[in-house]
Amino acid sequence: MAIEFIQQNMMWVGLALVSGLMLIWPMLTGGGKDELTPAAATMMMNRQDAVVLDVREASEWSAGHIQGARHITLAQLGTHLSEIEKLKTTPLIVCCANGMRSGSAVSTLKKAGFEQVYMLSGGLVAWTEANLPLSKK
């Protein structure tokens, strides 16, 4: 009976297996350990004086950013590392709009010797969805 069900619903069974693997993949590979939810990022900022590094473009930055964040676009990060050199041992939380550019910035920073680098999971989209404030100053 179960075999008959599987044969008749092969596409759905395959889809269930693939989605299950996608959910457990980060646990198996250790991925996601460098990602912080907005709540975890806020705690790290408050308890460990973490610095937020926003790697979005200037127009995105001026539309709103996390208060106290530093701004270096992803394209400029490699040539502007000297500006944040003194933060090599400070927890750094990298953010972008939705979390896509942050991964690249995290890699660049780790290669440059920054010890505690995290990305804001979901970026500023997740930050605003969590009803956390943005600054335009």
C-alpha cells in the first residue's frame, strides 16, 4: 500500500525529500553559523558592542539604515579595509538589503583577518519585518 502510494505520487515524494534536505543541509555542513537573526544581532550589538557594516549602495543607505552602522559599499570594501582595520577583533555584523551581498562581504573580511564576522540573515528586509528602527541621518 505504501509502495503504491509512492509510485502514484513520485513527484510529491521527491519534492518532500528535496525540501527536507534543503532544510537540514545547513546543519550538516555547518552553514548558517555565521548568520544572525535581527534579534540575535540586536543582542550582540547591545551586549558585545558589535559594529554593523552596511554594504549596500549609497542610494539604499540614504533611504534608511541601522543606527550607528558604518557604510562601505560591497564594491569598495576591498579597497577601504584600512578604514575598519581597528575592528579586526570586534564583532562585525554585515548587512545588505536581503542578505545576498553580505555573504560576499563576510568572505572578504574573513580573508583580510577579521575574526568575528557575521551576516544579518535576511538583511534589512528582515530587520524592518522585525519592526526594528532605521535611521536616515
